[in-house]
Amino acid sequence: MDTTQVLKGLLDTAVLAIVAREDTYGYDIIRRLREAGFDGVGEASVYGTLRRLYRGGYLTSQIVPSEEGPPRKYYGINAAGRDLLERSTKTWTHLAAVMNDLLDLTEEAA
Amino acid sequence: MTTTAAATTLTPAAEAYLQRVRKALADLPEDEQEEILGDVAVQLADLAPATDTDLETALGSPEDFAGELREAAGMGTKPTPDGLWSALGRRLDEFRNRPAIRWWMAQWVRLRPYWLATRGWLLVASISVIYNGDPFVRFPLPEVLDEAWVGGAVVAALTWLSFRLARSPRRGRFVDVAFTAATLFYVSITLSGAFPLTQSVDELHAGASYRGLLGTDGPITNLYPYDLDGNPTQVLLYDQEGRPVLTRPELRSGGYEPLVSDGTLIIPEDGGAIAIPLDENGRPIPNLYPQEERPSPYRGVQPTIPTTTTLQP
């Protein structure tokens, strides 16, 4: 199974979930995704996802100076983003339940 | 944020990587590019100093990175140019990817902030050197309009403009290139020593094709030799190579122009004559300048001299 493709489909929800906890910047989001087990996610995919969500009106951003390098753009979630996250969560929960049931039936049959 | 801000903190390798990503995103709106590159620069700044790993190994090629980013952002793929420009672009990319060129590009990225900070001064100072000769009465302020403070103000304005142009690489690219070209042009002229462009009359005549006798104020149109008693006398003047000294080069074919003491004064200028001031005894007063020059009728024939006149008593 190509996990990369699956991850790409879930990336919007995963990014929204991280940003919903606290405002943060792109590279930190990548680190948190990897700590959570999304090893195969590409950096460029995360940056592209952030830009798409921002352009779609689901995220806010602000520039914050950093002593460790260039100024960082912190992304935060807004009301539209929270609404999208809530709907995505329901969809994922439903799909996961369906998949679990399907896989359990398969195992029982085996 | 801008890549200029990033450029001050990124390593040369990271800056080179970022520039290739920028190129791969060049068809996107400028604001969008800056937003994306600002995010990427943060990661490059964190990655590059912490690891010896080549960035392309860690992140993939800049072009692939930009392609993946585009796909995730729903921006589509970069339009593919075709034909001659495409071929030239590929050749240029190959050239830029040569190790030696990449090394020089990295040096340029490292030195670029210094160039941005100094090119305004270089431009003003060069122009000032070229047109004023010695512009540094109050070094390092070059003089503009004969004032060092004006020069300082112009340098400050151009330095501000220099960094401003560097922060808006697309809109200000033409002006940026023109700025750089003008600076390099005037600096090269200054270093070549082909200045000042404004010359004194002496320098102008010394370097021109004028072959007559020159004074500090321009061509000498006549000479009036006197003997020790103050009487006009006749002499033949030659230069160090034995050539007749001509006060008017157009008379070269006629030999030289003598001044005689017997009452005939050769005036080569359209028959005019010199009125030489006389003392109470009727003798010419020597070395009295300025002497008035006035026309008089032509009165004689000198076969080898264009015109002759008679000295007025």
C-alpha cells in the first residue's frame, strides 16, 4: 500500500489539527507530523498544504521575528478552519469506523 | 518575510537552493512566491548549518521540491516553455550547476550584502571622480554640486534604494540591473584613469589635433618680438625638431609668419593690423598687454605670405 498517497489525503486534516492546538510555523509543523508518525510526508507537501489552506481562508498568519534565523510565519486557525477541521474529523471517524468494521469482518472470515 | 532577510542568515548553499526554488516558482505571483519562500527559508536556515548533508539529498532537487509544493498547494505545474528559449534555459541551468560556477555563485551570495551596501557610494564617488577630478575634500563623502553633504545625502538615498531594489527582485529588476550597470560602468572608467571627462583648455588642445602655438587661454594667433631696445624686430622661430613655429596652423603651407621692423607687419588674420603703442619719442612700447587689434587696409604683396599690412605710425 502506498502510504504516501494516503497521507496526502489526510494532510489537510493533520495540519489543521496541529495548528488548532497552537499557532506555529511550517517547519515546526513538519517536525510535529513526523513525531506523530507521518514519516513519509514531504516538506514541500506541507508548505503547499499550508499555502492552500491559507488561501482558502482557513488559516491566519503573522510574521514573528526569530533570534535563531529568519523571521517565521506563524499560522493559526480561524473559525472557518475549525469548522473544516470538525467536518474532516467526522468524516475521518466515520471512514475509520467503516474501515475497521470491514477489516474485522475480513479477519473473521479468514 | 523576504528572501533578502533570509539571505542575511542563510548559508551560501541554502541561498543557492532557495534561488533555484524561486526560479521554479517564477510564474507565480510575486506575493505568493515571497510567502512560500519565506516558509522554506526558515527550514533551510535550520537545516543547512546543522548538517553536512547536501540539501538536495535531504529535500530533493529544488525543482522537484517546487513541483511537489505546487501540487500540494493546488497551483498546477509550471508552464513548460518550448523552442529556443527552453533550450537556452536548459543550457543555462547546466552552466549554473557546474561546480566552479556554483562556487562562484556561493561567493557572490556571501558578498552580495556588501555590494548592496557600497554600490551607491561607488556610483556617486566614481561619477564625482570622473567629472570633478578630486572629489574627496571630506573623505569618504564625495562632492556633489561642490558640496560634500549633498554627496553624502545622495549616497544615503542610493544605499536605501539599493536594498529596496534587492527586496523587490521582480518589480525592481530593471532598475536594479540599470543601477548595477551604471555603477560598474563608472567604476571601470574611474579605474581605467580615463578621466576627468571635463578638461581644461590646455588639456583639450594638448590632446587635440590643433598644431599651432597654444597659450594658457587657447591658440596664440600672433607673436610680436622686440629687441632689447624695445624695437619690433624680425625673428624666425623653430621648435625643437626644426619645424617653423606657426601661430596659425592654416598658414603652414606658407612657411612661417614674420614680423618685420621696417614698418611692415604681417598680420595673417584677414588683413588686420596691430596698433602698437608708442612712447613720446615715437618708439613702440615693448611688452604692453593687452594690445588692441584692429583691421586696416591691405597694402602690400608678400609672395609666400597670405596677407601683409603696414604698421600704423
